[in-house]
Amino acid sequence: MQRTLARALLLAVSLLLLAAFPVAAQSDDDGWLLSSDSDSVIIAAKQDITIGSTDSTDGLVLFEGSAVVEGTVESILAVDADVTISGAGANVERIFTVDGSLNLAEGATVGDVYYTGTDVIDDGTVTVTGELGDMQDELAGALAAIVAVLIVLIFVVLIGFVIASLAMTLLVIAFGTNQTRRAAATIGEDVFKVIIVGLLMMIVPSALFGLLAITVVGIPLALILLVFWGMVAFLGQVVVATWIGERILPRGRSAARPYGSAFLGMLILLLLSWTGVVPLLAGIFGTGAVTLAGWRMLRSGGNPP
């Protein structure tokens, strides 16, 4: 399949390169015709082209017209055109058609024939020395393969993200249990303050990031702000996960390290992340709780309030 697509693309590019230096041109109200030196390449739009049994050309590019080939042509590229290859003297090495029709008749000889959206008529007397294939089927197969690879890739990335999130959650609990619990406690104690601070932490950093990113000097600061805000947002998710987990598993409140509660809470948040609403609420409550707990620690001189 890849070999076929590559050869078809090479055909189109080759024809365009061969016609890079046209020396003769004709035009009328309906279309135009370009031909290179010695008619080695012919490019036409809305024209009727005839290549007689004693004629030969390297390339024929045809748009919205018709062509009757009875002689020798190296390559044909036709778009929305009607092409007829007929006669014992007709010999075409490569044909690529998009839409329109292709009539193979009366003992002609053709090499590789690629087509998509084209009505192909073969009277059975034509000798095909190369490949004859519908590009639409191959393109559909290629698209299906790409979609399948993307689905597998997305699945692997999601699994990796879930594993990494759960691992980071356990790591935060291992080294910051007290800080996490103090931040989680603010959710139940000062719900209104947590919501207000959380909304500010969702809006203000976004506005600052946009203002800093419009200047070259501010881009590094914007990236630093983005990293810092991302860390706060993730810590907020861990805080919310711990708060949820300890209400589902009450024993986790008295545990020295509430690994089970935090793990269960984060798993619930990840499973409900597709809703869009749950991540938003977790972001508001989480960033609000972390920011409020951090501010209280700064006011108390670094000592837990």
C-alpha cells in the first residue's frame, strides 16, 4: 500500500516538474493548454486532447476535459476528466485519475493504473503490465490503520497518565501528609473562602500568563508561572482526593500515612475526569485549599496554624 501511494505521488510531482518551463500556451473562454518543448509534456484544462497513433509524449496532465490516447504516453494525470486509451498502438506507462472516467479498450497496453472515484471501463482486450488498483480502498485502509494506531497510542498515554498520577499521589502523601491534611481540612472548615480563593487561582494566573506571553521578555516568566501553577493544581487534586478518600474510608483519618484514602480518591477523580465538571470542581476546591493553607502558614511564620 505504501509503495503504491509513493509511486502515485511521485507520478504527480514528476509531471509538474516536467512542465516547469512551458514554452507554448493557448487559451480560450473555456480553458487553457500548455505544452513544453516538442510537446513532451501537455497540461490542459477543459480541453479535448487527442494523441494519435504516431504521436508520443512524456506526460499529460488534464483537468476537467477529455483525452483520447492512441499513441505512446509516459504518464497521465487526470482530474475530473474522461480518458480513453484505445488502439493496438496505444501504450501508457502510468495512469493516475481522480474522478471522471477511464476507458481501456481495443487492445491497448498500460502499465500501472491508479484511480479513485473514477468509473473504469475495461473491455477485456487491454494488456495491463503493472498494478491496477483503486486508491480509495487503499486510502481508506491507510486511514483505518492510522486511526487504530492513534487509538492505541491514546490508550497507552492515558494508562501512563493514570499510573503516573497515582504514583505521584502516593509520593506526595509519603513526604507531605501533614500539609495535605491541613489543606484538606480547610475544605470542610472554610468552604466559602476555599471557593473564592480557588476561583481567583483559576482566573488570575491565566490572565497573567496571557499578558506575559505577548512579550519576548515575559515568555520565560510565563513559563515559570505555568509550571508553578501546574504544581499547585496537581497538589490541589491530591488534597481533594485525600479529602474524598478519608470520607469513604474513615480509618484513613487516623492512619499515619493515608495511602489508601488518597489512592482511592485520586482514582475516583481520574475515572470521573471525562465529565469535565468533576475536574473543574476539584481544581477550584484543590487550588483554593492549597493556596489558603499556604497563606496561613506564611502568616504564622512558617509554623502550622
